[in-house]
Amino acid sequence: MSSAAEVAPAGADESSTLVLEGLVAGYGGVIALDGVSLSAGAAAITAVLGANGAGKTTLLRAVSGMIRPRRGRVLLGGADLAGRNPEQMVRAGIAHVPEGQGVIAELTVEENLRVGMMSWRGALRGPAVPARAGPARAANSRAERTAALDEAYERFKPLADRRRKLAATLSGGERQMLVIARALLARPRVLLLDEPSLGLAPRVMTQVMDLVVQLSRENGLTIVLVEQNARAALAIADHGVVLNLGRVVASADARTLAADVTLRHHYLGF
Amino acid sequence: MVEFLQFTLSGIVFGMIYAAVALIWRGTRLLNYAQGGMAMFTTYVAIEVIYRTGSYWAGFVVALAAGIVLGAAFQLTVIRPTMNKPPLNGVIVTIGLLTLLEGLAGILFGGQYRSFPAAFSVTGLKIGTTPLGVSRFDVFTAAAVLVTTLALAVAFKYTTAGLRMRAAAFNATIARLSGIRVARVLTVGWALAGLIGALAGVLVSPSTFLYPNSMDTIFVFGFTAAVIGGLDSPVGAVVGGLLLGIALSYVGGYLGSDLTAVVALGVLVVVLMIRPGGLFSATRVRRV
């Protein structure tokens, strides 16, 4: 397995490297994740692939604190965050976009975005995560919030036109845009994306994938991308990890994985 | 004419209380049967304090404080463990709390009807020699519920705390992943429900008498108003509350109070047949 340093481009921010060590998690008597280790480097896309029930979603849920890992470590910039709840994880810099275009349908577009800034208030408890390179964490002022909102509208122009509309009225592509915009407003270092292309038209899906690439290349985010569509994910990913029954069965450069015919037939279905 | 004015005013007062109950529901997203029980119990507390201290306002303040404490305490002790369970579990717990409070009130304060003092004179105001059929206490009550309901509606819609509460209630998972401490927000929601309940109890009881079940119908009609107006709309809560309050006041006044529950049910059925999401529902109903 290649290390984060090999995956990430030169000069990447070490404090944004996400390392999982022997992560075990499950539901009741079921072990869905059975000792998974991986390393996701800054400014790189790590695709997590595998069949239904391989443990992909559980992996993200364990990292973001939606379920508590039974064993193992979740290291961000070297600080172990395993066992924190989601409210703390997002303050530490891990943003999770769950599956299913999770907008809050009853709120307006702008309200959804404002929810994205709720983690600005309230301190992170427990072991400190090393400060990231670049600008310091946003001040908690009204002006900062307005500026962040404007920035989001600038990047996602279709949302600006619909800011007063209920999120329920958005199209699938706009919803995906909104949830990603909301996650970005938390100013994360690590973005966990669960099936962002699910249910989208092919053209919209391409746009979302382009956006993911942009977030990694231009914003230097550490991206962990869970995808059912392995072909599309490997096309944009730097590194790929294949899960089967809760264990890592392959971990390599994305191009190497895509070229491995046996692996593709066995686990990736293309 | 005087009668009509009286019925209208009383309809507005009850309507605004229904609206407050409907609004509060948005803060917790839990059909909270205990809210009526908390209102009744805190009103008894108010009576006892007024009786002992001789001060109406001491009772008023203690009742509101008791409402906050009771609401927060219930949430922290018995509601929080149901948070990750199916929603019905929480509802059943609130029914248990209602039964507990009503039983406890009977034991502590007795089951008989008690009259509750009004803050001001209840003799009718007059313009010149024309009686208006409205007392100073009626005016105080109307003003208090109006201000409270509008403040609640505005706070829910326009403040960060209100947004936090709505986000937590609508989608707890997204709210937590966004950094909202949902458990804490729900405690505040319950404290608010206790506070509004206590206020409603103190304001309504001078005109209805107080007994262990006296608040039940008010809260049932509050939920009815919420459904009529549309569960996710603050405007709907206020309009639904007023509509139901005034309608029921006329029905009770002109036709007899036995009919109010029937009419409330009738209105509910008709509204749901025409607009299944409620009058002001923004989300369209999904047809499966």
C-alpha cells in the first residue's frame, strides 16, 4: 500500500492527511468494517470501491462519527479522533456528505447554506488537530459569514438565483451542488463524499465529478469518494481502495486498479 | 354585537395559544402529549404560589420558570434515551408523562375545579356608557399571546438559534454532520415548550377553571391547528391557529360548547381532503 506522501503531490499539507488504522465498526451483531487501514493524502482523491454491502458507507460513517468505531484509529494530521461524535468531527475538519442528496427540503437554499456554517461556533474538544497550512480558521463574525455565503454563490451560480426557494424545489444536480456547497462552508480539510453521482443524469454527473476534481486540485481538499460507479470514480481518482466484506482487498494507484482486469471483474463489475 | 366581540376576542386568544403550540412543535418534531400536562401542572404551581404569597406576579413568574425546568428535565431524563429510537417511542413516553402529571396533580392539589385569579380587573371596559364586553384582563391576555406568538414565529424564521432548531428538527443527521449539537437544541426546544405551556395555562385558566385534565383540549386543538396550517409553515401555524380558535369560539358561543370538538374534527377532515399537506404546506405531497 502506498503512503500518503506518495499519493499527494509535492508540498501537500500534511495536517490534512487522513489515516485510518485497523478500523472496526458495525451495527449490533454485524461487523460491517473489519480492520480497514488506508491513507488519504491532501489534495488527492481516494476512491473507495466495492460491491453493495462491502462496507463503503460504513467506512465514511465511522470516520465522521455517525457510528462509533469499535476499534482502530482515525488520524487527522496525526491526531486520533476516533470515537468523536459528528458535531466534533466537523469542527476538527472532517465534512461528510451522506448518500441521497441530503438537503433539508423544508429549508430554503440560503438556510441550508447557513446550516453549513453552524460548526464555526463552539470549540473543538479533546486532542488538538495540528493547524493547517494557509489562512487561519474563519473569524465568527457576521461579515465573515456573509463573505462565505457570497463566495458559495459565486462558485455555485445556479444556487444564487434560487436562494429564497425551498430546497425541495431544486433538481437533482442542484441538490448535489447545494449539499457540497453546504459541506464546504464548514471549511473542512477532509471531504467524505458518499455516492455523489447517484441518481443524476450522465451530463450532470460529469459536472459533479469535475467539481470533485476541482475541489481536490484547486482547494487542496483531502477527498474520500465512495462510488458504486467504479469506472467513473477511478477516472478522476488518484488512488483507489477496494473493499470486500469489510476488508481491504486492493489498494493502489487508480490507473493500476483500472488496468487490473481480474480485480475489475471480481469486485468492480466493469 | 357585544357577544360577537367577546367571542371573537376569545377566539383570537385561544387561536394564538393554538398557534404557539403548533409553532413549538417545530422545535422538537415530537407529538408532545406532555405539553398539556406541564401547562396544567405549572398552573397549579402558580395557584399555590399566589395563594401563599398573595402576589399574582410571583405566581406568574414561578409558573413560567417551572415550565422551563420541567420541560428541560423531562427531555434530559426520559426523552433523550428515545432519540435514536423510532419516533413513536418518544410519543408514547410523552403520553406516560401526561398520565403521571395528571395523577400527581390530583394527589398534590386535589381533583376538584379550582378558579384561577386574573391579573387585572375582569369587569368589562366601557366607552362612555357602552359596554364593550371586554375586560382589562382580556386585553392583557390578548396582547401577551399576540406578542409571544409573533416573537416565536419571528425567532424561528429569522434567528440563528431558530434555524438551528428547525434544522435539528427536520433532519437530525444533517444537522449533526453540520456541527449542530442536536441533543442540546432539543433540550432547549422542550424548555420552550414548557415555557409556552405555562404561559398558556396561566392566561387561559381564569376563564376556564383549573383541574387535572383542563389543558388537554387546548393542546389537542393546538396540534389540530398545526396540521390544518401545514406542519412545516410558521405562517400556517399562526393562520391555522387563529382560524380554528375563532371558528371554535363562535361554535361554542352560538351553538353550544358540546359541538366544538366535532367541528374541529370536521374542519380538519375537510382541510386534509382538499390540501393533504395543510393550508400553507410548501412541500408537495408525494403520490406513491
